[in-house]
Amino acid sequence: MTIVWRRSSFSGGGGTGGGNCVEAALLPADRFALRDSKNPDTAMLELPRPGLTALLRHVTS
């Protein structure tokens, strides 16, 4: 399985405040993966849809 990572267009291209981004990927069975774009070879966080929804609600509140 090839994972296709997506990054926000708001992440910028580096420098002060740019390039600090989380990448996301859709996985089989309605699961999602998140990783640090600056360290893509490190661990990823895998969540089911309800877990991702709860995480996004928490960080945007």
C-alpha cells in the first residue's frame, strides 16, 4: 500500500513560521495518519475517523 501524504497550502515553504506542518493521509478502513512534515521518517499517528474528529475539535477550540 502506498500512502499519499497531503500538506496544507498554508504551511509555507520554510523560514520563519513556514514549513512547520503536519501532513495527513487517508488509510484503508476509514483511518487517518498524521506525521511531522519536518521529520517524515519518524513515527506517524494513526487514528480512526472519530479519533481524528475529536483531536481536531480539541486543537481548534
